[in-house]
Amino acid sequence: MLPAMAIKLKVDESIVLELIDHHHAETLCQLVKVNRQHLREWLPWVDHMRSVDDFRKYINGSKQRYVNHTEMGYVVMANGVMIGRLGLYNIDLHNKSASIGYWLSQQWLGKGIITRCCKAVIDEGFRHLHLNRIEIRAALENYKSQAIPERLGFKKEGIIRQGEFVNNQFVDLYVYSVLKEEWNHKTQH
């Protein structure tokens, strides 16, 4: 059974993570539309998400994965304005592991928001879900995405060769991970 995690996670005074829900569909659609070129460079799903209905279907799936204890999908809110997405995905309670995925509107990049959001979700994952391992994957050429796990003290484990199909080509992915004992040790010092 998936322990209850917060419907809203307060990251700091201005940033809140809200569990994705039906009322987010239209705003999420608009946010992706405005950021389509920026997002499609590294995210394989962007070109397939064009209508509010596409986002409603995605949200239905996300909510079902939440019920099935395999996903905690959030929207990132800055002072009440949606600016991106972040979540714990591929939650495996038997093996006590999960992955973090994220994206942010281009105008909000470079402010440390995703790093702070990841920290909040990692704390929740280890504390409330009793996970032992959390990983982040980033394309070899996606230096901004790689900076997040590096900043958070994740270990670079290796490369998944041709691990994702993006823009009609396979890209290699770095795999980063942090273990609960490493995170607890790091946060206590």
C-alpha cells in the first residue's frame, strides 16, 4: 500500500508542488504549447500532446498510476502560476525504488527551482514511501538536466545506450542515483 503523500508539497515561500488533477489540463496544455520547441528537444511525448483532451487523457492515466501506487505526478506552481511538471515515476514498492522526471517552462530555467523541487520530492520519497533508491536519467547532451542530480549529490552510475527515442533518433542516457542512506547522511551534515 502506498503511504499517503502530500497533495501539495510546499517547496519554499513561492514554489508549491500540486498533485496533478483534472483542473490542470487546460493550463498544462497551454504551457506545453508555449514551450513546445524548448521541450521537444529532450522529451519524446511533446509532439503527441496537442489538445486539452490529450492532457485530460494523460491526467486520467496519471491518476490511475497514483491509485496503482506507481506514480506521484505534480505540477510545479510559482506564486500560483503553473510553470512545469515534476514527479516520482516507475515507483516500485517491492524494490523500494523510483525515478524522478521533470521539465520547466523556459522562462523559469536557471533559478534552481527544479533542484529545490527534486529535493522536496526526494525527502518525501524516502520518508513517506520508504524508498531506498531514487534515480534520474538525462540525455548525454542535456547538460542542464544533468546538473540537477549532480547538484543534489547523486552518483553517476553509467550510460543506457540508445535508451530513449526522441525526435526520430535514439539518445543515450546517463543514469544517476541516490540511496536513502546517502541522502540521510548528506542531509544530516
